[in-house]
Amino acid sequence: MKRFIKSLLFFIPVVCFAYILLICVWGEFMPGIFKKNLNYFRAGSYGGMMSRLEEVKTVKNVDILFLGSSHTYRGFDNRIFKKAGFQTFNLGSSAQSPMQTLLLLNRYLDQLNPKTIIYEVYPNSFTSDGIESSLDIIANDKNDFGSIQMALKQNHIKIYNSLIYGFYRDFFNRNKGEKEKKKNGNDTYINGGFLQKDLSYFKHIKYPNNTWNLNGKQWSYFEKILELIKKKNINLILVQTPITPNLYHSFNNNQAFDLKMKSYGTYYNFNDIVSLDDSLHFYDPHHLNQNGVIIFNEKLIEKLFTIKH
Amino acid sequence: MIFNSFDFLFFFASFFILYWFVFVNNLKLQNLLILAGSYFFYAWWDWRFLSLLIASSALNYFLGIYIGKTQNEKHQRYLVLIGIVAGVGTLLFFKYFNFFIDTTTSIFSIFGVQLKLATLQLILPLGISFYTFRSISYLLDVESEKIEPTKDWIVFFSYISFFPSLLSGPIDRAEMLVPQLQKNRTFNYNLASEGMAQILWGLFKKLVIADNCAFVTQAIFENYTQFSASTLLLGSFFYIIQVYADFSGYSDMAIGFAKLLGFRITQNFNYPFFAQNIAEHWQRWHISLTSWMTEYVYTPLSFNFRSLRNKGIIISIIINFILVGLWHGANWTFVVFGLLNGCYFIPLILSGALNKKRTIAKDKLLPSIREIMNMGFTFSIVMLTAIIFGSKNMVEAFGYYSQMCSLSLFTIPPELKSQIILLMLIMLMFSFEWMSRDEQFGLIYFRKKLGRVGRWCLYVGLIFTIGMYMQTNETAFLYFKF
């Protein structure tokens, strides 16, 4: 038994060390096809997160900070808000769930020091596993103890592998000098974090009846976010951005979600406020095209002025 | 609490410490710990069915004692019958009740009689097929005086519920496991380290091969009408590999965990894809079930039909395989699957090649052309028959086959390119298994040949491969539903 325990105690650190080493070598030299569970994507991936996180480090004291999923970075156009006199920054990221929002707030809230936070709430983000968003943040931001905490909470092999590789890249400054193109395919990164899609249209589709799952794991993180924002005395506005009306009305418990959100503070559901068309104002079932963005943002600005006065 | 979960890791680590450090000098307490651990492990899944397991164990324990006590053969037979009826009856109720009702209703509807029989919403108690077969073999072995009935209830209850093999086998015989439970166990370094290696090999097969194959086959089987014939062929290839890697991977882990506790349990797979005919394939596949069926079904049947000579053997084999098929579940697909497998034996019986023993590539690195052709042919029929096994019903199975019968069978499946890595990993698995084909599991050859550094490099490589290529959408072990 003594020999077995001794071997095991020696074997475990050897395995850990060798595993870390192999991940770094694999990440560095192997082509993408061989990296199934190592998802370290930077330039040109996940909706301009690399540019956004690079830019955020240079921004201070904004009027409005936008948080949320891809609906955020594709839905709140900083230029429109600037014209209305608001300095804004968009910290949305792909499939961002409250767990990642909290991590980003812990990293950047003090520096951005916003007067108001507009937090995009989409029912699905409360049930999301947040893996995609975590990978996005690990690959595009400097990793710290918060990243380890996030990885442990999610306990997913892709996150562990990518985090190991991320730490290696950070430690050896392997990402230094990398730049993301402003224009990437149909997407153009706009300073302030917005990602503009070349104008395209969607089509009318009928969806089967559906129900939002309102019992996701992410609610506790959401409440922690609200607590943090309250502690810092920042105005908070919860916003549900528009999705295609056909998709929205296929869900039978929209009101239940609205009621739940209203219980947390100021909340606007723009699916009920603006009148949009599935084809003319969207490029997919739940992302606005630029025509839709303009209508939505102008209406939101109106609401902001109403609150101000 | 599946083997490849953190829950099980914590459970087993705590169990291991108590087993080898706290209760090591007291056999009774060690067995009691096995029993308590097994019940805890079972209750983690569904505590409601724990009472069924306990009741089944208690009944068979007392029956075993009475069978041993009575000298009257008739009484012995009645007691065995009570055990079989109780075990099979419970199995029939939970597993086959709805199947029986549906079939009866369908048969009557053919004759224009519309029966309104209600089916029940039954949950299949996990592992019931496995522990029922274990109990029955115990009673039959006691009756035939192959083994003495055990009077130690802790030993007997531990034998029935031994947690490494409780949920998906192997179906250990009492003559194998009970004596090990009755004698003091000392920690054996070589056995334990071999167990660790076998668990690692099982994990590789389950997480990397089976789960990745499942990801592909699920999509193909559920939408088979949308794919080309060659893709369906590829799907059937991945499906048979999935079933093998999933079940043999589970068995490897079960055997490995048992070795860590100082037990040697039944080998369940012996590289079935290296078999050169279907008879050999079934001697190598799910060995604990096929040997059980051979001993308690096929042998008595063929004895009764011995006057019919070859016809008798054919009938016995076909009945045997229909029952093997039905053991997997209440569905006509399993009946047809069993029937077909039984029929594949007919040419072997008629040519007298049924019991011919052949060792593949004996003392050679590679098989001969003839052996490759035999293996390829056997694999092909097993693979094509498995389509029935994997289909939800016979209509879907026929649909799958008819979709496969088109000229697009001779095209390169478009999905092949995205599955190159998986194919490479399958090749890797078979290469390891080929090298270890005379041993118990795929890593043994290299464990013996390599020094400590080499072995550790091999383990690190496997752990890394698991980390890099495991399927992240967790899938349950296939044989849990049987």
C-alpha cells in the first residue's frame, strides 16, 4: 500500500506538469483540427471581443456602460448615443451570461466608472452554461485569479485547457502586437464596442410554441451583479432588446419574465415598445440589422431623456 | 453517479481509504462496507428501487440456504423455480409489461378486435437485468451443487450488489466472487496498478471513442432520411464502435475498480472485432451474458433437442439468441437482432466449423490476408445487424436499410472529412488492442514491455488525449438502459 500511495503521489504532479506542458505545445504547434478541446480564438472571432477588450483598457468615466450578450454589442450603437450626448462603452460579448458579466464588472467597473449601466437581459442567458462566453474572455483578456474562479465554477474541460494555454500566452507575452482588423467579413468594429453588420434582411418564419425556462443557474450571479451595482451607486436600467416578433410571440411566458425583471428595478421590454418587422429590421431571428438598431436606439434614448427629466 | 464523474471519484476515494486503512483487518466490517457502499451507490441513482434490490437479495439468500439444506431434489427444484419466477417475474413486469400489452393489442387489432388495455408508466430499475441474472445463476449453481450456499448474509448481499458491476455488469458468477468475499484480502500493488491502468483505458474508450461516436450516430440515426447511403454506412460503422467502446469501456472501469479493492471479476470483452466468425465474435462479446446464456439456456436446450442433431443445435441457438436479444429490452428490434444473429450460426453449424478454435496471428505481428478477410466479413455483418439494434423500431430499421441501398453508397461521405480525427483515434484504440490481444485489456502489452518511464509517458499521453478529445456533451452509458 505504501508503495502504491507513494507512486500515486509522485504520479499526480508529474501528470499535471506534463499535461500543462503538452497543452502549451499543442496549442502552439498543432493545426486547429487537432485542438478539439482547446478553443483559444482571438482575432476575427466571437464578435470583435479582442478589439473591445483592448479598447476598454483605454476608456474612463463613461455615461453609459452596456452589458449583455451579442444582442448588446450588435444592438447598442455608440455613435447614435454619442450624437445624443452620451459617452458610452459597450462591454457585451457572445452568449455572455451573468457569470461572465460579473467577472467583467469586477475587472472594469471602477475604471469605467459609469453613471448608468444598461444591462441587456435575455431569458436564455439565465439558463446558458456560459462556456462560449468564458472561452471568449479567456482568449481575449488578461487572465487572473477571477479566470481561475470562473473555470472552477464551470468545471469544463474546454475552459481548463484554454485557461492553461491562456496563462501561458499571457506569461510569455505571446499575444503582444496582435491586432484585429476593424472590418472582418460582414462585421465592422466601431470604437466604443459596437459591431456593425453589413445591412442584410431576415425572413418571416413561424415558430412552434415555446416557453422560456426561468429557473436557470445564473440567477444567483445576476443578483450579485445587482448588489455590486447598487453598492457603487450606479443607475441601472434592465433592457430586453427586440427579437423578431414571430419568435418573441412564440413564447407563452413573456409576461412572467417581465414581471420578474420589474421586481429588480427599472426595466424596459423593447419587444413591446417598438414596432419592428421580422424581415426589415433583423438579419437573423434575434439580432437587429442596422435599420432596426437605429429605431431601437432612438427609442431608448427617448426613454433615457424621460428618466433624466 | 457514473464512473466518469467527480461524484464517483469522491465516493470511491473515500471508500478506498475506509476499505484499506480503517477496516482492513476485519473481513466482516470490510464486507459490510462493500454492502453499505453498494447501497449508497445504488441509492444515489434512485433510492426507491433499493428496496427491490434488498428484497431480491433476501429472497435468494434464504432460497439458497433452503436449497442447500433439503436433500429432496423435487423440493430443490421448486425452490429454484420460486427464485426464477420471482426474479424473471419482476424483470418481466418492469421491462416487458408495456411491450406485452402493446403486442397483444396489435395482434388482436389484426383480427378486428380493439382491446383497450392500459400500459403503465414504469421506470426500469437500474441494473435489474444484471442482478436478477446473478441471483438466478446462484440458485442454479447451488441446486447443481456447483457451489455451497453461503450462510453469511453480508457476503451474499455484497455479491448481489457489488457496486463496480452492479449497474452494467459483468454478470459475475457466485463461484467467482463469493469465495473472494469470504477470504481476507491483502492489498496487491500489481493488481491495484493494473486496475488503475484498466480504468484509464476504459475512460479513454468511453469518453473519447464512444461519446464522440455517439455525437455522430445520434444525428445520423435520428435523421437518416436526410443523409446519403455512404453516410449511413459510416453511421453504422460509428454506431457499432460506439456500442463496443461504451460497454467494454464501462466493463474495463468496473474491473479496474474491483481490482483496486482486491477483486478479480469476469472479463466481459475479449476483442470481439478480431473474431474470425460470428460464433467467435459472440464468445468475445459481453462474455458474462453469453456464457450465462450458454450454460443455463443453450446447453439444456441443445441437450433436449439432441435427437434432432444439427437441427436441434440450430433451434437451440436461435432460441438462445432471441432471448439474448430480448434481454436487451422490450422491442421487436431486439428480437429480430437476436434472431438474425442466431441465423448467422447456421452455415457454421452445417459446415461443422462451430467449435473450431483459431488463434489469430499466432506469434505474428500482423494477421494473414485470410484472417483479415474473415475479420472484415464478421465485422461487416455485425455492423450491419447493429443498425436494427440501434433503431427505435423495425420501420426505422427498414427505412435505414432501404436508404442505404442506393448508388450514393459508392460515394465518399461528405461527413468523413470532419471525422478524420475520430477515425484516427479509433485506429489508435484498435492498434493498442491488437498488440494486447492475448491479454485482458488494451494497455497490458505496453505495460509489460515498457519500463516505468515509458509506462508513465503512455499514461500521460492517454490522459492528454482524453482531455483534448473527450466529448463534452456527457452521455450516459448505453447499457444502463438494459
